[in-house]
Amino acid sequence: MRYGLSALILLLASTWVQAGQFLQANNLFPKVRIITSHGDIDVELDRSRAPLTVNNFLSYVKHKRYNNTVFHRLEPEFVLQGGGYDASYKPIEELKPVFNESGNGLKNQFGTIAMARLAEPHSATSQFYFNLQDNPSLDPGRRWGYTVFGRISAGEDVIEKIRAIQTDTSAELGWPNVPVEPVLIKTVLLLPEQ
């Protein structure tokens, strides 16, 4: 069968978008290991409550889009955010935004992982954050919240090490709360099913 260039690009794009749903498709709680420059963080994802978000995250993992990225935002009494920029602070290639699943019953509590987004509720793409304390202001109420899709299962000590890093406003980028010592995400691995 022959494809035109446009059809081939569309076919490849749809495969890329859907890649996460095929990874451990019957596993409601897949686990990933985020290998950072400060140690490893294991996260149990919750596909039972946030299937679209988990599949989106796993698509980035499958295609190694999180490799050699940074945690670009650290607010020690709020969140640690990453997944959007490489080590040179250039944006990574993003998928289309994922539907907001913040009404799934999971709360923005200490140790959970959730999707960052813009003001528009359905604008989350690649960026995620760890809650460094309970953050009920990020949960849904009269407005859309931020989708929680998993919890740290090992590596809280690594989070605490990172949390202690000094931050400053980046003169180059103009962003506040940037870790002075870069926190590199070397790779994110899908762990084998148990």
C-alpha cells in the first residue's frame, strides 16, 4: 500500500499519540522510575482513575521525550515541576493536550504527581509536577483542578534532597524559582509488571 507524505505523517502522528495506551495495557497501576541527577524516584501511576493522563505520560516515556530534561521550577513548600524543557531550557516536542481528569477523586496531596497546565483546563501536555505538600487549592471545586495521576512509591528521600536546593530568578530566562543547581531528569523508565 502506498501513502502520500501527508497520510504517512498523519499515520505516524496517530501512532505516537496512542503509544501509551499500548504499554502494559491491562495494568491499572504501571510504575515508572524517574532517574535524576540526584537519585531515583519511583512512581505508581493510576490508570484506573486517570487513564487518559497516564497514557499521555507513558507516550512521552515510550518516545524518550523526558530524557535529558530538567525540573525547571522548585517551590519547596508547593511543587517541583518538570517535563517541559531540555537541559538548555529549550521546549521539548509536545503531543496534543490531554482532557482534564481532575474530577477523578485523587487529591493534590504530598507525594502525588499531577499534570501542569495553562489557565485553559484542557491544556496539559508534557509538564508534570510533584506536590511537595498538600495543595487543596489545586483540586477541583467550582473550577477545574489539576489532574493527579499517581503517587511516589519510592524515592521520597530524593525529593527531600531536591527540595533543599537553592532557587533564584533566572536572569537568562526571567523565570522565578529555578533551581540554581540544575536537576536533570536523565531518563524515565517503565518498570516491568510484577
